[in-house]
Amino acid sequence: MSAILEYLLFVLATYLVFYPVERFARNLGVLDYPNHPRKRHKTPVTSWGGLAIMISLNVAVLLTGLIDPTQLMIVNGFGLVGLVDDWKGIDGRVKLVLLVLLSAMLVTTGIRIDSVSNPFSPGLLAFGGVTAIIISIAWLVSIPVIFNFLDGVDGLVSGMSVLSGIFIAAISSMTLVNQPDLARFGLMISATAFGFWLVNRPPAKAFLGDGGSYFLGILFAVLAIISGTKIATALLIFTLPILDSLIVIIRRLLNGQSPFRADRSHLHFVLLDRGWNTWQVLGLYYGLTTIFGLIAIYATTLLKLVILLLAGLLSVVIMIRLVDNIVIKR
């Protein structure tokens, strides 16, 4: 089967799976009501849309065999935590503990960061046992949480996942990398995200929910590790949401607030409050993801590091000015 045909089949499968998932979620009453100033939708929307992605990607994992059954169960655990939170609600501290425990379980199965590319010379920077465990758990927890933070605008996380999966597939297909199985899996993630994007684009018929955002996040986090610890590449592709989340978390902690407190200080909310429409926000995020993805394909490790540092400094300046003007002075 050609890659294009397989991609289109997964797009269609996810799109079709969504409808019975939506009926099931509505029967359970798993709906997101427009009962908070942060929410822009007018009618109740199911927040279990991510379950369609989970179903399709479980099939993809079984087809590729990249993740063994034990690891797949743990990965599904991330999605399950999110689904329960979408349905019944889970305290933020409890969720964090659960995500740390699940990440630690993944590390024990061999999903860990033992080294990264050395940006200053040929070879790798290796980590010791305890250091590797701590870094691995931090990475595996952070990416799902960042994806969850990002999920505040219709079509944002699903659309960025479409692009990110394509870029990871392109990098894995390069001659120097030559990881066809990982390329195939990246395309499957992209295809399932695209299938869901068709019902998640503005105005959304369904939300990804914590279940979908945690599940997509952990898959990308794991993929970055098993693809030869391409952490710098993943960091570059997810530059904007990572920096945005870091700035928001630091700001909340400095203000004595919970890092999981819901507010409108994330960049996508700030832009909406400044008068941008949803498609303009999506265009910014999609465009920057494309730019950073292309840089990830062609740049050296050192250049990636320099770009990350420059993007970080620029983001700090922009976010402080935007958030101070919109949130603090309001």
C-alpha cells in the first residue's frame, strides 16, 4: 500500500470513528458547556473527541509494532487519565502525580533519554543513570502537559499535530537517518490528527479534551526518544507552545498561583483578547510550526540550539509585553 493511500485511509477512519464516539460521549454526558468566560463556544460540545484519535492510533501502533504491548498500555494510560478528567474531573496535583508515575513506568520499559547530540562537536552527550531517569520523566510529563495547555483554540493542537507528524516523518525518511518505520508512524499520527481536525476546525463540532491532548503529547514525546533521541528536533518543532507554557507557568508560580490554574494568559488567548480571530491565531501557529519544522530538517544541531535560544529570548520579551498589557493591567 502506498504511503499516500495509507495516509488517506487513516484520515477517513478517524473521521468516521468520531461519530459513534460522539454519540457515546453524549450519552454519558461528557460535554463541555459554555459556562466560563474562557470558553467561546455557544452550545455544549463533546470533550471526548480525542477518543477517536486514541482508537485510530492504537491501530497504527499495532500495525507498526514500534511500541510493545506493555508500553502501549502505559501510553493509553495517559489518555485514560485525560478522559476521566474530562468526564468527572481530577485535581491538578493528582493528575501530575499520575502522569509522573506513568512516565516512570515508561522509563522502566526502556523509553528513556540516555544521550543527546553534542551541538559543539561530533558525538553524543551521555547522561548517567539517575540523571537520565530524571530527564526522561521530565520530558515524558512535559510534552503531554504542554499539549494540554495549548488546547484552547479550535483546531490548534490537532492542526499542529498534523504538521508535526509530517515533519517528523520527513526527518526520519532522510538518508542520514533512514528510519522508515518511524516515518510511517509519524504519518499515521498526522493522518489521525487530520481526520479529527475535520471536526475540530472552527467552529468545532468536538474538542480534543485532556484525553486527546495527553495522548497525542505522549506519542510525540515517545517518538522523539525512540527516533534516536532527536530531542532538539522535537524542541524546535514545538518551540512556540513550549516557550509559551514555560513563561505562563513561571508567571503563575511567581504570583503564588497553581501552574495548572486556568486563565487567559496563554499566547493564543492573549491574541484573541487583542482582537485576532481564530483563523488568524491558527495561521500564526501553523506558520511558525512550518518554519521551525523546515529548520529542523535542514539545520545542524548547533544552529538548532542557537535558534531555540533566540526564539526563547524573543518569546520572553513578546509574552511579557502582551500579557502585562492584557492580563495584569485589565
